[in-house]
Amino acid sequence: MDTVTHGLAGWLVARAIPSDAGKREATIAVVLGSVLPDADNVATLLGSEFYLRLHRGVSHSFAGIAATSLVVALLFYRFGKWKDLKKLYLLVLLGQLSHVALDLLNSYGTQIFQPFSDARVSFDLLFIVDLAFTGIIILGILLSRYRPSRARAAIVVLASYVCFAAFLHLRAEDAVRNAAFRHGVPVVSAWALPRLPEVHSLPDLAPGRRAEAAQRPRREEAAPGLASIASRDRFPFPAGPIAWNGFVDDGRTYLRAEVDPFDGAVDWKEREWKGRDTPQAQALRDLPDVRTYLWFARFPTVHVSTEEGTTVVTFYDMRFGGLTARRPFVLKVIESPGRSPRAHWGS
């Protein structure tokens, strides 16, 4: 989740705690804990490769938050007025646990087992920005100033919202898997990942264009060929778990479709070779930047272009869009005659 939502969630959790001595300090401790793991965003100053390795790493792990919660609690104990070290520690830890729990809901991946494992865990239930989810938190804060029970009720509503997203996730995953089977696509694995809901741009009001649009099918279920990317005429609107990307691994390629979890409609969008298996990736995998990118990406693919003797190998992750995705989600390796390969992050 975004850092603002994390902070608001910590505030709501603090409101849900029964009032007692040190209420103000308790609120500050929980809210500070709820945003503390994102301090690792400072890694952006050290370059994209370091950022991918560090962000949602040890600062988001169980071991990491246990250690940093103790440090923050000791600072509160030393410089604050409330001298209950155990409660301060538990409150900061509670805030950090809320942060990790929310981050696990999206598809970025969180290394909760660092430093023992760099496996990235994600539940793929909510997009990283969800205005409906954040709105429930804000409403709960506004209504619970003098009524902690209302904050607890808001947390129950949030939990129900996540359960609803889990139900839609299962429907979307089943829909894309079944659509692949119908078209004879072998399915090694299938996933459903939340994406930004989109609204269509204003239609052309010319009579001929209106008639053409009315006769055009809403969706086509034909599985796409390689490198088939649809044109975009829509605008993102981050509200609700109602839009999903379905992914299928057929053993050699990744297929992506936009899935409607309510009616099960599948709109195939693109199909790309699996990037890890391409000769270009194999030839460059000893480069630290490439090794890091292939570790991070869930659906990596590769695009190769050559101009005036210079070859550009572009790695991108289908989770985050195509070749125009922003830094650090695109990696270019530039190979020029007589020079070592050079890594460049960003489109």
C-alpha cells in the first residue's frame, strides 16, 4: 500500500485500542510503526538495482520489524513521558505488523523472511493504491474520535473487503485458466493479479462511429499471438478490486488477459516469450543488474532492437506494463562493438 494509507491505517488501529494512560504516546507509537518500514525508500538514492534488492526487504521482515520496534520503543522510553517500555514496544510492533500485512495484499512482493530468505511473498488481492480501501479507513477515523468501538467496526469492514477481494481473485484466476483450456493453451500455472480499474475515454459522437462501436463485440476470447498488444483508450481509476489481470504460463510463453471476475469474461491482451529462457537473457545473466532484475520480475520478457551496430536488450515485467514502464521496472542493456555491455534503468 502507499505510505499515506499505511499511516492512516496505523491511526485507525490506535483508535481501536482501549483508552488508558499514555493514549497520546500510544497513538504516536502505532502510527510511527505503521510507516517506519517504508524508510527503505531511501534506497532510491543509491540506484535502481539497489532499490529493487532493498525495498520491502529486511525492513519489512519479521526479524527486521522486531529489532527496529525495540529501537523505537527505547527512544520513546528515553525521551518521552510514558515509561512503560513493554507496551511501547508492542504498540510500535503492532504498527509495523499492520504495515507488513497491508503490503502482503498486493502483488509487488515482500521479503518477510529476511535475512534468512529473499523469497518474495504476495497475496495478489488489492492494487497498491485503492481509494475505496483508504476511504473506509478515513471514515473509520472520523467516526471513532470518541468511540473506539467504531474503529474496531471499521477494521471488521476492512477485513470483509479483503475477503471479498479474495473471492474475486479466485474467480478471476479460474476464468483465465478455463479460457486458456478452451483455446487449447497448455497451462503450467495461472495467476490473477489486481490492476487499476479503468474508464473508457469519451466516445466519438459521429453517427458512423457510434454505429460501428455498437456492432463491435465487447470482448474477443481468441488467444493472442506473440507480441500482440492492444491499443489503450482508457484512463485508470484506483477504486476497488474489480479489475484483474490474468496470467498463464504455457511452458514457453506468458499470456496476459484482462478478466472480469463478475461475468468471467476474458479479454486476451498479449503473449510474450518467457524472458528467463531467451538466449539474450542467458547471455547477459552474469551482469549484476540483469541478475537482480530476473530475481525480482515475476513475468519477465525481453525485447531486442538493433540500430547502427548497437543492440539494445530491454527487460520488462508484464506486471508493470510494457517497454514504456517507468524506472525501476524496465532495464536496458546496451551492447556496442568493442565495449562492455552497459545497463540503463528506465524506458
